[in-house]
Amino acid sequence: MLGKIRESFRHPFWQAIYLLVLAYLLFDFGIAYLPPLFGIRSAPVPNSVVFQFTITALVGILLYVSDNEEKWSKFKEPINAALVDADKRWIRIALIVVIPLAVGWTTYSRVRPSVAAPVQLRSIHPAPPRSISFRGGTIQLARLENPLRADGSTEEDYEAGMRVYYQNCLPCHGDLLDGNGHYAHGLNPLPLAFTDNGTIPQLTESFVFWRIAKGGPGLPVEGAPWNSAMPAWEPILSEDEIWAVIIFLYEQTGWTPRTWGEAGEGGGHE
């Protein structure tokens, strides 16, 4: 038995098998336990990377066993025997059963829904801060109303907001404000659908101002782990432009913004 094992180390086919297994174990488990390089220890390697590295190792191993005709012929001997020899029929039957089962199980394990709890709870509309910095100044969000509504006329502000929306927001949020823009399907989570009664009708305008100004990078921890892909518009849009596009969103969708009397002192956002 020991002699057969020793002999297998000299056979190209079994050499390839041993090297492939060793490469997989090294990529999947060994890298994380190697001594730190320049004081930096490797992070756990993702399964997709392990698979890519293993395939690369397989290509190198196949090049090694096929570098001359004699070694390549010897490498193919066990494969030919398993596929042709009468006394190896049980191997062929086993492969016919095992390979489809392995492929089926791998596919199922990758697509089955996960029931694992998220690392942390996520709030769709996290509580806004009481104040934010904006272009070097400070804006108090608590009980803040849209200043463009103070004169009682929003027609010009609506037109200005429409211009801002179609120049900047349309590719993601869509022409119909339904979150179905040209880029929407490449984003996760999907852009907000302003036509949905569970979005801006539940929010005060100061909340919407905060989310537009600070975007995804400005979300607090409870907004993770699926942070919004929306950029922070503070460096691009002025304060009046943000308030104007907010007016456009509400008037175009027909929703009424939530007032501070409805929202309460803390904004009422959960």
C-alpha cells in the first residue's frame, strides 16, 4: 500500500491531482495563516477569488504535465482506463451519478435564499441629525421649513427644480420619478421611487434636503449595510437648487410633505 502511494507521486496524473488539491488548500486556508508580510496579515480570501486562483493553478499544472509527449501520454492513462476498461465500469457509473449531483448541489447552494440575520439592522429612513454642515455653514434641520415656500408662490421654484431634476436626477430616478431610470438596474438598492406613497409623503422637506445634500456617504450607521448609491450633491447644487428640486418632487408627484406638527419634535423618522 505504501509502495503504491510512493509510486503515485511519480505519476503525472496523480502529481497533478496532489498539486491541485494543495493549491486549493493553500488559497482557501493557507494564505490567512502565513506570516505577516511587512507587518500586514492577509484578510480572508473570498470564495470567488479562491476559485479563480485554483483555475489558474490548474492551467499551470496542465502545462506542466503536457510539456512533452511521453509525460502527457502517461498522464492520460488513468483517464483512458476509467472511460474504456471493462473492469472500470463502476467508476463510470459513479461519475455519471456524482458529477450531476455535485453540479446540482453547487447550483442550489448558490441560489437558495439565505435566512441569516443581517450583521446589523437597517433603517429605510434613518433619523436625521438635528443640524448639518453645508458649504462651510451650519443648517439646523429641526423644525426647518422650505424657505422657498415663504413667499407663497412656488411657480418659479418648480421650474428651477424641474431643470435641476432633469439635468442631474433623471438617469437614476427616471423620467416618471418612479426610480426606473437608465442606470437604475445597475444599482442595489434601487433608486427611490418618489411616486411611492411610502417615500417622500412620509418625510419632512428638511429630511429630503439632508438626504440630497449628503447622499449615500452621509447616511448614519443604521442606514447600512445597503447604503444608497446616491452621491452627495452638496458640492454641485446650491442650497436654493436643492430646495427647488424638493418643491418639484412634491408638486410633480402630487404628494404633500409631512409637516413638523405631524412628525413631532424628532422628525418622526424611523
